[in-house]
Amino acid sequence: MKTLSQAHSRGLLLLSLLAVLQATTATKNGIDIYSLTVDSKVTSRFAHTVVTSRVVNRANSTREATFQMELPKKAFITNFSMVIDGVTYPGNIKEKKAAQEQYSAAVARGESAGLVKATGRKTEKFQVSVNVAPAAKVTFELVYEELLQRQLGVYELLLKVQPQHPLKHLQMDIHIFEPQGISSLETESSFMTNELAEALTISQNETKAHIQFKPTLAQQQTSPEQQGIALDGNFIVRYDVNRSLSGGSIQIENGYFVHYFAPEGLSTIPKNVIFVIDRSGSMMGKKIQQTREALIKILGDLSPQDQFNLVDFSSQVKKWKPSLVPASAENVDKAKSYAASIQAHGGTNINGAMLMAVKLLDDANRKEQLSAGSVSIIILLTDGDPTEGETDPEKIQKNVQEAIAGQYSLFCLGFGFDVSYEFLEKMALENGGLARRIYQDSDSNLQLQDFYQEVANPLVTAVTFEYPSNAVEEVTRDNFRLLFKGAEMVVAGKLRDDSPDVLLAKVSGKQAMQNITFQMEPSVTEQEAQFRSLKYIFHGFMERLWAYLTIQQLLEQMVSASDAEKPALEARALGLSLNYNFVTPLTSMVVTKPEGQEQSQVVDKPLEKEERDMRTHQGLPSLRLFSPGISRPRNRGSTGHVKNFKVAGTPLRSMGLTDSTLMLPFNPPLISKMMVGAAGMPGLPSSVDSLLPSDFLTVELEAQELATVAPTPASIQAPPIILPLPGQSEDRLCVNFKGSQGPMELLSDPEQGLQVTGQYEAQKGRFSWIKVTFKNLQLQVHATPEQVVVTRDRRSSAYQWKDTLFSMMPGMNMTMDKEGLLLLSIPDGVTVGLRLWHGPRKGLRLLLRDTDRFSSHVGGTLGQFYQNVVWGPPEEADDSKRTLTVQGQELSAHREQKLDYQEGPPGAEISCWCVEL
């Protein structure tokens, strides 16, 4: 264990857990951040991180507080909440389409909702703002999870600390538990002083480590006189674990297993590498200069046992040598001289360059010039889209895949943001490699060198993991083309219920001139015992690790999958994302806020390919949309008023587009979707006549009027209350109140500890609020048409009606669906339902189920109907009328058609006995 300062991290910054903690200056807007903590638990490489920030508004008026941080690109947000005045407002993770619809609706209403989609080199930015009342305090809490990948022999935890002013409470706690044993641990900081070093404590034993950084106010300041902030920079923890020759480590917890494979003592396999370098005009200047610098350094790192060649391209394609040459000192020097002379000009012929690189390898293979057991790879660097030769990306991908034919691995590096990253990523994944963006910055050459180091030393090829089918199920990817030195392969799965206590595992692969096999036989009982006694390990972490890894691999498979294969992959990835509460590219998190504030901030998982899309669309003032090939109806005069529209599911406002003009060939109130071509849209032809079906975009139109179904007659309404009649399974009682009243007790059953109170608005025909209390559980649900607040043991959480909720707590089940139905039930008790009705006379409604479970002591305005109720016979002149006697009071009841709102709009028409109180 050692502490490093001012050490260059470029060679080790490969696997990271990165959190940027940013706070607002104390004097800015009167918002003061007085506490900032990060708690990171790393268990078997799986990191669970909680960032908590506490702020107070010291101004005399309402101010906006912003929580902003950055997290690793490969991390999934699992939870975000704000606690304001003791009430918790959680973020709710939904299918992306549902969240997008909520966002679009807010835009249509003129709200300044915004998608949080910023992304950086290693991180993505998360930011949420909320209005804070004078003297009020807010607690922000963000939780995210990530499986740390091993790169260049280390796992890395990186915290970028930028509090901007001294904080009363600043603390970072990092707990690491690795059953294999921690073989190395080091810390590095770019801001550490002698004073701050005293706030850093590190403790470590064979399998555990705890790093804590807790500086005082005085330690955070540059000096007592200046009152400045000393903390501004990176705090990094790097570690590795013990390795063995037995094929890695298998760990088991709560019915799930994970198999880590990174064997020690293997020699490097010789490689044949073709460097394919873009020298088109767009590379001119700093890009080509940095490429030359990186290439010269990379050539110097080739091993004498390697073979290599260079292909550089613009409009024309050139190869340095007619065939591959050994990486001798002489050849490397000549190649460096050639690399130094590369100049940028001309177009971009990616197809020609890639086919030439493959041909060089094919020719060498046919002539038996490649070393037996060697590995052949192609590394492509480009900064733009194809403009010369074959320019159709799909045809290029097909050409390259057919040429490589599974023999070689392709790695694609996209320089800057003009390149189509999606095109490069698919081409790489289809050919056993991966894609990486090179950020146009002062260290672009170092990024190129770092990437090469990752793939410079292949160890094993054709790696396959095998487990008995009677022992495991739902195993993640179990075969890999290449394992590189310093990396690690990870396979996870679920143990069957009747799995034997000994799990047999075999890993096989090829190592240069020989086949190799590793076998392990861990005891399930012994492995599970390792995780039972450690209090700081979050329960079920291995199941979440399995889900995380499965989702990541499904998303990767979707990139190169066929159109027929994608739906099934997407459905499974989406289901896992929702089940395990992960913000992934298929889900979004809707940030809820207090009533009266903007309700539609949506957090998406940014993707590399979106960066170019966002940059491309910024600054475009408008689009004119046409619909060729659709016959116009005779009535052209009615155009309707379009409130909102989206292109490919994305609101145009979020792409920087405003005041767009629509030309519609039909009456918009009659339709909500159409296929259109977008003239002027980047990447599409400008002439309407030249648009092809493949050029069309889906544009969703939300018209001011939509002629969908015939309106429900005004006489058929949804009553505020539906009660099953006691002793009658099919008939129901609908209760109305004559006039507006104050708070009233609707139900009270002391034996069940149940009390329901509410306030009815007669003019609106709805409740302004309903409160359900389960006294025995110290739980209260307070519902309004705007939100639902659940309070238990003096802790409150707020939910929006379209959020989904499933909570099983001791003695209580609580569910809420997207249609706005909230059900509260206790074992052997009555179920109370609350519905936010969106149909005619929109508002809050009450329903009851299992009313036969009321005790004999039930009371209240509605509870009295479950005491001794006496029904009179139907009137002779009108059998739709009758009387009933409740608590000695005679009431008139008449049969009327009503809407049953239990299943949501449009409602089911029912016959109901109506009474007024």
C-alpha cells in the first residue's frame, strides 16, 4: 500500500468508478451545501455507491438548489430521491417511452422540462434542480451500481472532489471486500496536502480494505487567512486481487454465482496487426499530428515476435508494405519514418481501406506467413463518415463481415464527434472486437496509446466456460474470442434449486500452440458462507451483478443483431432493467418534485452515438415536413392546430429545434401518427421527390382535438364512491354528497386499526384529499389529485399517480399501477382503493374491496352501510326506486347507470343504487 501524488494515471485509467461531487458556492443564490458524503461498497468487483448532499436555503425567499454530479458511463443509476421538509420525493424508473411521453406532455404545456443527457469522456452528468423555501433543508441522494472491469491489471475507484467551498461535513468511505484476497492497493491524489493527509485513513487485511477521507473545515481551507478551498482534483483508489493458475475464482451468494477468469503465468501470444489510419482532409491539423505521435509510440511497443503493416487512406488507399513484416528494430524504425510523413487531405474511403487490410491478412495466411497459433487483429482509426468508394454504412459493414469471416478481430476507434459511432460500434462487434471513442483533446494521442496497450498482449483465444446443466441456469455469455493480459472475463448465472453442493466448472481455450483447460470444483455451502457475516455488504448483490451483466450483454448483442432478433433481446433487457430498477438505454427515471413545481425532469442513460446526434441538430432553426405518396382527402381546408410533435420519439425542442412548420395532407384531428420524410434533416435528401421509404421518420402528432371515440354522455358519470353492497355480491352502492363539507370520517374500524377521512368538493364531484391510516402499522397514506404521500414511522415518500409502486412490508401490501389505481390491503382485512380518474369529472375516487371483512364495530359516513342496513321493497310505480334504512335514518335510493372506474378510463358501464348524504 502506498500513496502516490502527481503521478500520471494515463496507463492505469482503464476501469473506473467515477463520481464527481459538485456543489454550489455558499454565497450563490443563498443556497448553502453543508454536507456531502459518498459511501461506496465494492464487493467482488461490484460497486454500490450512494452520494448524499444536504443543502439549506439561507436566503429570505425561495431559491433554486441544484444537485449535480458525474458518474461512470458504465454505471446504472438505481435510485434518486430528494427529502424536502421530511417528505421523500423519489425518482421513478420507467420504460423510456412512458417517461418520454410525460416529458413531451410537459413541453406541450409550455413547461421548461429538460432531458438530462450530458456525457463526457469517462462520465455522464446527472443534474436536478428544485425550488427551496426560505430556511428549508433538502437532502439529495443518488445511488448507482457498476461492475468494475479489470484493465491493465487493476480495478480503479476514482472520486473527483470539487466541493467549491469548505463544508461542515465532507466524508468519503470506500469499503472493499474481495474473497480472493487483495494483492495490491494504492491511493493517488492531485490535491493532497500535509494537512489533508491527516484526514485520510486506510486499513487493510487479507480480504478487506476501508479507505476513509474526512477532512475538517480547517483542513479543507488553503489557509485561515484566505478561507479558500484546498480540495479540487482527483482521489483515486486502485487495487487488484490474488490470482491463481486454477482458472480464476467462483463466488456464490444467495443462489447466484459469478466466475472470474484471469489466470496468471501465461505467455503472450504473437499477434499480426494491421493499423488502418484515416488521413482524409477532416484529419488535418491537430488530429493528424496526434495520430502520428501515437502511432510512432505504438510501433515502438510492438514485440519482436509480432508482425504488422500500415494502411492509410483518404480518397485513395495506400499500404506501407506489400505484405506484413516482422516487428524487427529495423522495420519498426522504417515504419515510424513513414508514420511521421502521413499528411491529411482528400475524402474518406473506409470500405476500400478495410478490404485492403483484410486482404493483407488473407494473403499472409494463404502463404503461411503467419505464425502458428498467432492472433490477427485490425485497428481502424477514423474521424468521419465514408465519402468515397462505397458510402452506404450497411453495405460497408456487410462487406467487412464477409471478408473477415470470423478469422480476425476488428477494433474501431472513432476520433471526435463527426464520426458515426453507431456505424463503427456495429462493425467492431460483428467482428469480435469493440469500439472506442477518442476524445478530441490535448491528450488524444495518449488515449490512442492507452487503447493499444489494452489489446497489445493476447493471452488466450476461443475461451469457453462450461457448467453442468443440472446445476446452473440463466448463464450470461460463456464464450469469448480473446482474453488480453491485464483483463478479466466474467460469467454469472443462477444455481438451480436442486443444484448439488459442488459446482463443477471448466474453462477451455487456446494458448499459442496448445489447448488449455482449467477446472474448478467449489463448494456452494462454503462459498455462500463468505458473505453472511459482513454487515456492509448489501444483500443480494450477486443477483444484481448477474442482472447488470446480463443487461450489458443484451444491449451489446442488440447493436449487431438482425431486425428479427432485436425485439426479443430488447424485451428481456427492458424487463430486467425495470425489475432491478436500473436506468439503462431502455429506461428513464422521472424525477418527482413537490406540488407546484415542474414535474417532468427525465434522466436518460446517455449513449456515445447520441453525442453526434445532439451536436448535429443544435442550432437548426426549423424543419419543414412533407408527406409524399399519401393521397389528400377532398376536404383540405381543415388543418387543425398541432400542439406537439416528435421525430423518432424525440421532441424536437430537445434537439434544439423550434417553431417547426408542418404541411399536413389530412385533417389532423383524425389521426395521431403519420410517416413523413424530413426535407432538410441531416442525412436525408433535400428533395421531397427523392425520398425513399427508408428515409422516412416516424412523427407523432398531438392534435388539439382528437376524434377517437364518441364522448360519454354527460348523464353517465363516474361516482366519487363505489361500495359493494353488504350481502350482495353483484350489486353496488354509489354515494354522493349533497354539498361541500369539511373533513369527515368516511370509515373507521378499530379492530383493523383502519381509519379513512376525506374532504369532498361538491362542485367538482370529487375529493380534494383522502387520508387512509393504519394505526397498528404507524402508516398513513395521504392522497390528492396531484400526488400520493406515504408516511411510515415518521418517514415520508411522495409518488406521482402514474408511477408504479409495489411494496410488501410487514403486515401491509401496497400497489399502484400506471393507470392511477392505488390499493392498500392488510392480511384478512379490507382493501381500500384510491383512483385518480381521468375521464369525465376528473378527480380522486374511493373504492372498497373485501368488505365482508369489516368487523362489527365499523363506523363512519361510509362504514355505517356495513352495519344493520334494512332495504325496503321497490316502489310499485317505479322498480328503479327503493328506500333503505341506515342507523335509523331512511334514505332514498334509485338505480342509475354509472361508470365503474376501477379499471380506469373509459370505464365500464354498470347499474348502481345511488344515494345522497
